[in-house]
Amino acid sequence: MPDTGFSIKKVLKYDRVVSTNDVCLELIEKGEKEGTAVIALSQTGGRGRRGSVWVSPENAGIYLSFIMSAPQTYPPGLVPLALALSTLRCVKPRAGGASIKWPNDVLLNGKKVAGCLAETRKKFIVAGIGVNLNNEPLSFPDPIKMTATSLKIETGQTQDREMFSVLLLSELGSVFSGLEKTGPTVLLKELRASCSTLGTSRQYLGKDGPATAVARDIDSSGGLIIERSDGKIEVIYSGE
Ligand code: BTN
């Protein structure tokens, strides 16, 4: 029987690329299959969700993407959460105050230390993770400066990029193969315990436009269950 379980089989390392997600998307066009990861020392056009820029200076952070098959046995909405959880597991032993901001940010003391970008191409998902490791406070451009941080800023300690990448690849392996083998129950339990979004009140873009709501729970397909101020319960799926 062929081995269909999740694993990273190959890691391609680059000094500088436009975006590690773009490299994976191009590789898919050339016939590359799941299990290939791309790591770069810097990105000239690092991308975030909804057209945002991911600041990617040389040697300061982790810029990692990998190709996975679109999941067959669990909902695709769990992929961003699984990426965030894998990253959180690497951040937590290095700094206090780490949490997940649904659906795919990792925060340290309320500021963003890592973000994830999942993009679909053909029957694959390109999963990209950026982690701010050794960025200095003044290195973030203006609007981002207010909301971004790095492990070095929060702990005062320089982080070893190589070691962090090895650990991240290993956590990705265990989170995604756990999802395949045992389903989402374990992942959801850990996520709920680590998600600082739950219990907080925010503006969300729901079915009837923007509304203030309290995040109550994460459902089994990765959606955020929110309770609007008029008492209505809604599930949102993409962090609007
Ligand atoms: C976000 O927070 O909006 C997502 C940020 C994702 C950044 C990573 S860095 C590696 C990969 N390559 C990219 O261009 N983006 C992702």
C-alpha cells in the first residue's frame, strides 16, 4: 500500500527569493508533488493575507513554505489553524505570553510574531509560515510597527534560525500526521486552550455586514463561532 501520510520529504534552501510561497506554486506547475518544503534566508516580496506585505529581512526570520495535498479526511479550514498551532508549539518554550489569534496568527504578548498563508493550486495547498525571530524593534515599517514583534524583542535573546526551522518542520509533521491519523479532536482541544481570540469582543464581518461579536468557540471545521451583540450565533470562516 502506498504511504499517503503527511511528511516533509525534501527541503530546498535558498538565500533570497521573491516569496517561498511563489517558489512552491511554480514548483507545482512544474510537476512537484506534496512533501517539498522551501526555506529562504530572505524574501524580496514576502506576502501575507489579503494583499499585505510580510517583511522578510535577511537572517531575521523564518520564511518557510511547503506543498501538501488538499486534505481528504479533515476539513481544509483546519489547515491554517494547524499551521498556527505547529508554530505556537515552537514559540512557547522560548517565550511566555504566546497565543493563537484565530485563524492563523501567533501572538506574543498581544503582538504578532508569526503569520501563515495557505494558498490552493490544483489539488495542492501551499502552506507558508513567517516567524519573526531576530527582528529589531525599528526594523518594522510604520503601520506594522504597532502590531508586530519578534522573539528577540520579547525575550532579549537571539534565536537560532536553523534550530527553529528544524523544530518547526518536525512539529508540522506531527500536527498534520496526527490530524490524518486521529482526526481533529486533539488539535481542537489544544487550539481552544491556546486561542486568545476566544472570549474577546471584536468587529466581525458577518453575513449581514460588520457587527460587534464575542468569539465563543472554534467548530470542528475550523470556523469561529461568534455571538453577536443581538444574541445571534454565526460561524465565520476566514478571519473577516
Ligand atoms: C499573514 O500573516 O498575513 C501571513 C504571512 C505569511 C508569511 C509567510 S513567509 C513565508 C511565506 N512566503 C510568503 O510570501 N508568505 C509566507
